Amino acid sequence: MNIIVKKFGGTSVGDVDRIKKVARRVKKSQAEGHAVVVVVSARAGVTNSLIERAKAIQKNPADRELDVLMTCGEQETIALLCMALDAIGVEAVSRTGWQAGIITEGLHAKSRIREVSGGDIRKQLKAGKVVVVAGFQGVNDHGDLTTFGRGGSDLSAIALAGALRAKGCQIFTDVEGVFTADPRIVPKATKIEAINYEEMLELASSGSKVMQTRAVEFAQKHNIPFEVRSTFSTKPGTSVKKKVKSLEDTLVSGVAIDKNQVRVSITELPDRPGAAAAIFKVMAESGVIVDMIVQNVARNGKANLTFTVPSEDAFRAEKALKEHFADGASGKLGKSTNIAKVSVVGVGMRSHSGVASAFFEALANAGINMLMISTSEIKISVAVSPDQGDEATRVAHVAFGLGK
Ligand code: ASP
Ligand code: MG
């Protein structure tokens, strides 16, 4: 079977007209000879409004119940899209995450996929049906519904494509692909034709909002190539795969900005083995993802430790740290502040020097102060004040000769 997985995000299925459009697109793909599995998100704004409703009732709703609530968004879409397909003469059947055999483990609201059986999807495809699967959700060993973190429908699509050995996996979204920078911030940004998993992963985890980071990670780990493209055009998008021929002299492939980062600082941390480890153990146990970490040189036996966490985890991080210090651990929790993280990414920097100096010089020339720096083999990130994030992105884009 020539299986293709097509994932449509929230804006692509945003209203009735768009759902009908998606149905026509699916019909066309089936007519071209594909066995089509569609993965959908909740309509744009639905997940947020469900969360708001929950919070209006209980400020900190239990993650288990929040998962039950949030999965409703995708379930609405699978039913509506099946109806839209039926209306144009395409036989379709909806499947929830558990019906598709998506088995999860780990914490609610950020569960991981342990295995995907696909349920009876192959059988339905063989019978000539389109199968429409609810993204973002699975079921754990207790039979509880779980979700994969925001943007998690991408992960559902990639995992299903892998499990079904699909010939293709297309992530349809409201932009034309992966760009050298966010075009709303950098008008000269251009679409990247092809990119490897590694760079895509660094861009995604650095704030490029095109794809969920965990989905890219999963694709890389299991080598599941995919394409990111627009629902609203027929132009080819960006293909993401293992190996991409790149120009020798490309140092940086893209610039990403993440405005949803909070800097947490801890002062008066005792300068002895285990003090920092204890902090990060607390973070890990609360399911908080820590990104940039800076520890200064200790003075008088005390050190300062600063790190960034995603805004959505900030409340949880602070709560856990307050409890940690209240329980008698030494150290003091400082005031948390918002920051913007700007990152330049490129496999070229593995074999070339001068990327950091070019980046920092460009920021300095623009009068932008760096608050924190972190690097990986193919990425350099700096934290800057939130109001300078966009400008930092633009100057980096120019500094590395990206764009038109
Ligand atoms: N509906 C979920 C969200 O808004 C999952 C997704 O759209 O991929 O995060
Ligand atoms: Mg998305």
C-alpha cells in the first residue's frame, strides 16, 4: 500500500470552510493512488479556550483531568472532517489516539509514546477508507488519556508514519515551510528547501514554531523523513531528512527566536558538590525542562546559579524550588524575569571557527547586551532582553548572509 500520512494543524482546520478544503485535498490525494491517513489538531484556539475554561474553575487543574478535557479538541475535528469527507463521497472513519493504538508513558500533559500499533488502520485503508486520527493524544497503561505537550499532533503524525511504514509524511501548516528566520520578524527570510534532522531539531528547540520539538526528535531517532508545507498553497515545502547536500561555505542555516523563556535565578547556593545537582533534580522531578544554565565563580563559599525554563513551566519550577528551600536546602530563590533567546544554527559551525565572534559582534554593533550565552556543537544561543529579541534576530540574519 502506498500509505501517506497528512497532518493538518489548527489553522488548517480552523473553521467549517477550511475543513471542507482539507477534505477536498484529501480526496485528491486518494484519487492519485494514496492510502491516506489524516492526523488533525484541534481547531485553532480550541485547546487554549479549553485550558482557560479549566483555569476559570480551578487555577491549577489536575493534569489528568486537563488531559481528558484537552483531548476533546482533536476529537471534534476528526468527526467533522469525516463528515466533510462523507459529504463529497469519500468513505472515511475516525480514530481516537487509543483506537489507533498509540500507547504512552510518563507524566500527563507531556507523555511520551512507547509504542504505536496502528490499531485497525491498515485494515481500513485496505478497504479503501481514509482514516482520520486525533492527534496529540494516546492512552497509558492505566487506560488514562494522555497528551504529548502543546503542538503534539506533529508527534502523532510522525509516529504513525513510522509505525505504518508510510511512503510519506506531510505536515500541513499555515506557513510554506521552514524559513531562515521567522518572516514576520525578518521580512527577508527565505524558505529552506531541505534541511537535516539535526538542524531542524535545533531550530525547533530554539523557538522556531513550525514544528513541535519532540516530533522532530522522534523523526530523527527513528529516521522518519517528512515535509513541512502549506495547507493554503500547492508549492513544495521544506523536506526534512537525514542527509542534505549543503554548500561548503554555509555556516549558519537559520536563526530562531524564543520569546517564551523565563530566567530563574538562585543566589547564595553553597559552593560544594551536589548543591546544583539537587536543584536540577527538583526540576527534573517536576517535569521542568531546563535550557541555558550559567553558574558564576563562587565568592565566600556561595555561588549564583541562573537558568532558563519555558514560560509554561515557570510556575511549576518556582513552586518546586520554594518547597525545596522551605525544606531546609540552602540557597535563595531570586526574582524570575522574562528573556528572549536568539539562536543561530548550522552544521557548518562544526568545522569552521568565527561564528561566535561574528554573532556577538553583530549584536554589539546593534547595542544589544547579552545576558546569557550557551552553545552546542551546531548552535549558539544568547539570552537578551525581550524588547531586543526581534532586532537581535534581524542583525544575526544579516550577519550570516541569510535571506534574499
Ligand atoms: N491541539 C494541541 C495544541 O494546541 C495539539 C496540536 O495542535 O498539535 O497544542
Ligand atoms: Mg502545530
